[in-house]
Amino acid sequence: MDKTWVWLPRNSLEYEEGAIKFVCDSVRSLGNPSAMFCPCIDCRNVCHQCSETVLEHLVIRGMDHKYKRSRCWSKHDEIRDAKTNDVQTSEHEAYDLIRTAFTANEFKHTT
Ligand SMILES: [Zn+2]
């Protein structure tokens, strides 16, 4: 997720565009919820707001300073170790595949 826009002045067009993109991306990755955590300085990811309100808060109030500096926006479905999770999944899939092939062979032998 692009985080550079949070450091731009809030009255700039780039900031607004970044905020819109952030809200849209979050809505999409969270599965279009009716409300989500608002990362503004007042809600601080504690209050749930609808996407329009989140956008409004980000533009009017600005993002919470701690969340701004956070490398991972976990509250908005950014997974910290996406790479590690991928490896684990594919390993598990490979294991299942091998096991299925193995048990299928065994089945043939016994009949
Ligand atoms: Zn808010």
C-alpha cells in the first residue's frame, strides 16, 4: 500500500487522492464492510466509521501519528509477512498433493 501521501499537506490534491485510494483499497480488501476502523487522530483505529466518514476524517483531521509511522497498516488488511504466509501455503498444498498421490497408490495395491 502506498503510504507517501500521508506526509503531504492535507489541503493538497495529492493527499486527497491518496486518502481516497487508501479508503477504496481498504474497503476492497476488507470485503466491502459497512464500517471499518478509522485511522484519524481522533478515532485512532478504535472507532468504526463508514468509508465516507473515514475519508472525511483523514482529510479534515489527518491520520493518527502512530499509525502514520507504522510500517504495516494491519487494521486495513495489510499482512505483515505476506511472503512467509505464501511459502507456508504452497508447502502445505504440496504436502497434500503428495499425500493424496501416496494414499491413492496404496489403495491400488490393496485391491
Ligand atoms: Zn475518524
